[in-house]
Amino acid sequence: MKRSCELLASCGYFEKYQYSKETLCKDWIRQFCQGPKMDQCKRKRYRQEHGEPPPVEMMPSGYMTPEYIRFQ
């Protein structure tokens, strides 16, 4: 069984991009949301430090989602 982040159900990034056909989004989800880099997710760290979810467009890497992907 595949391991998933405990915050997946309330993650705005996952909710918005989980069905994206964009390779970048698929790779981030595979690595950070359901893979080996779960503990390195900057979205998770942001939530812990600020007590609230990060902006939806913030990727697990901490960078903002490029505009060409946001509007697809």
C-alpha cells in the first residue's frame, strides 16, 4: 500500500493539482505527497510554523506554481 501524507485531505495544492496532467505537478505529488520526500515538504513546514495552511499555489518545494500551470 502506498504511503500518503497525513495532511493530504486538507492540502490545497493536492486538492487543486491531484488530477493535473502536467508532469511537474505529478512529480511533486509523487515525491512529496505520496513518496520519500514527505518529511521535506515546505507546505507542511509552513503550516507548522504559521498555524495555518500555506497559499494554494505554494508547491511542496516552497516555490510558487508557475503561471502557465495555474491557468490550465
